[in-house]
Amino acid sequence: MRQLLGEGIYLRNNPHSSLFYVVTGAHALHLLGGMAALFYLLIRASMAMSDVRVELGRQQTLVRVSTLYWHFLYGLWIVLFALLLIWK
């Protein structure tokens, strides 16, 4: 952040620099959300090691939802960065 400010990239300078900060912040929030979901799955899996059969269906659903979330993020960011390159 300090390096960007040292280079003169501020939020108020122009729309491109403010868009950079918005995209970077959105990316960080999405990654934190995905990492929280994976951490939750890790905790649930470690707690359910002794009784795997009881929650197998629910655990599979949680894993599928988490997988869909990450695939959605991949697609979203590929499209977003492609649009940013074209918008230039």
C-alpha cells in the first residue's frame, strides 16, 4: 500500500486508480470468504472423524457448495480481468 501511495496512485486521482483499489478489496473479501468456508469444512471434518456416516450427506453438500463457490470465483475473476484489459 505504501509503495502504491509512493508512486502517486491515490483513490482520488482518477477512476482507474480507484477502480484498482475497489477490485483489490473485492478480491480480498472473496478470498477471505472462501478461506473461511474451507476452514469451516476442515473443522467439521476433524470433529466428525469418529461419526462419519451420520453426517456424510450433509458434509458432501457443504463440500459441493464450497466447490461451486470457488469455481464461481475463478470464472468471475477471469471475466473481470478480461473486461478490464478490454476497457483500457
